[in-house]
Amino acid sequence: MRSQRVVVMVIGIAMLLSRAAAVTTPIDCTTVVGLISACNTFVTYGSPDPMPGSPCCDAVGSLNSVADSTADGRQMVCNCLMGLITTYSPNATAIATLPGFCGVSLGFTIEPNTDCDL
């Protein structure tokens, strides 16, 4: 329970920081964490499933746009998501299923052994 609260708090703080950072600085992992934080309930508790049109799925769609916004955007997003999966391993499955629930293809598979350098 305590670790879930920490995850919620970290994601919440990152979300606040990312909104300011997204406007004034280049894309970084703070932006990715901020977008994924819209899916906080699903990532933390595994339910309710996100649906297209929900704030969570809108954020995953934005994540795809972020990935396409720079030459190495997709690799950066991939590395950031892999970092989240490593950091929050109990929630890795939830993070990995977000694109599928939302009908978004990020151009790579989110799983622990994904090589983002390819």
C-alpha cells in the first residue's frame, strides 16, 4: 500500500512539473511521466480499463505525438517507458497494456526486454 502511495505521489509531482516543462523545454522523461500520470488509477490499481476518448487514452495519444515530434522522439519515449517499467515493476503490465487499450501504436513493444536502440 505504501509503495502505491509513493507511486501516486511521484507521478502527481512529475505531472505538475511536466506541464511547465512541456511548454518551455525539449521533450524529456518528465513529459512522458506527466502523460502517463493521466493513467494513474489504471497503472496503480489495474482498473478501470482505459477506453479511447478517456483522459488516459488522450494522454497515450499525446505520447505518440511526442514520440513523432523529434528525430529521436520515439527512442526517447521508449527509453522513458522502459525506465518506468523498471522502476515500477509491479505495475509494468499495466503500463505495457496502455497503448493496446487506447488503440495507439507507439511503434515499439513495451516489455522488460525491449531494446530501444533499434
